[in-house]
Amino acid sequence: MLTREAMSSAFAKWGAAWNKHDLDGVMDLFHDEIYFENWTGGWVRGKEKLRQAWAPWFANHGDFQFTDEETFIDEIEQKMLYRWQLDSPSFEKGQEDKHEARRGLDVLHFKDGKIIQKLTYSKTTLELDGERVRLTTP
């Protein structure tokens, strides 16, 4: 069981790996039996399957950055809630040349000191070049 401080420290290292586009560093905090569900409802189970699913995005998506807006840690239940903003080139169809700001949150469950479940939720609107638009990507 991780202490609150250990959860916070591991999370900070994980966030830095995301913003360095370091897939290996991101994968380090995941349990072998990770269950991940993204904002479209797509899901994957297992660390190697998740790595395979994310590898193209890390390789081809360009310069993305996550900003930590708020984090809640429940040491007793070994859970975190992470509210974020993702800034990146847009991956909305026909908008790839624009800057995108997407806001959402992750619900993270830990087991054996690793993230065993990552549930990602996103707003149904985003900003493209500073203008709020509804999502078109399922």
C-alpha cells in the first residue's frame, strides 16, 4: 500500500514522463493487469496491449502537454482523481493544423503500488485555436 506521499511522488514522475513523451516512463507506473478506458469508450486490458495501443499516438501525435489542474488522493482506498488539460495539435478530423485544448479527468486505482485501473473522461467541447467547439471524434 502506497502512502499519500508515495502516491504523489509516483504521480509527479508519471506526469513528467507524459510531458517528455516517454512511453516507457509512462508505462512504468502501470500494473501488468491494467484496465484502461478512454474518453471514447474504447478500452484495453493488460500492460503490453496498452503499450501497443498507445505507441502510434506517442510516435505520431506531435507535441502534446498535460497540465495538472487538480489532484485528489485517497490513501486509504488507493485511488486518485486527476483533473487535467491536454494541449496539442488537434486530432479532430479536418482540424489537424489547429491548436487544441481538451479538458478532462482520470480516475486512477492502485494495486501493489501500480495503477491497475485508469478511467479517462473528457468534456464534450474543446478549444480549437481559442474557439470552443463540440467534439466530432467519437
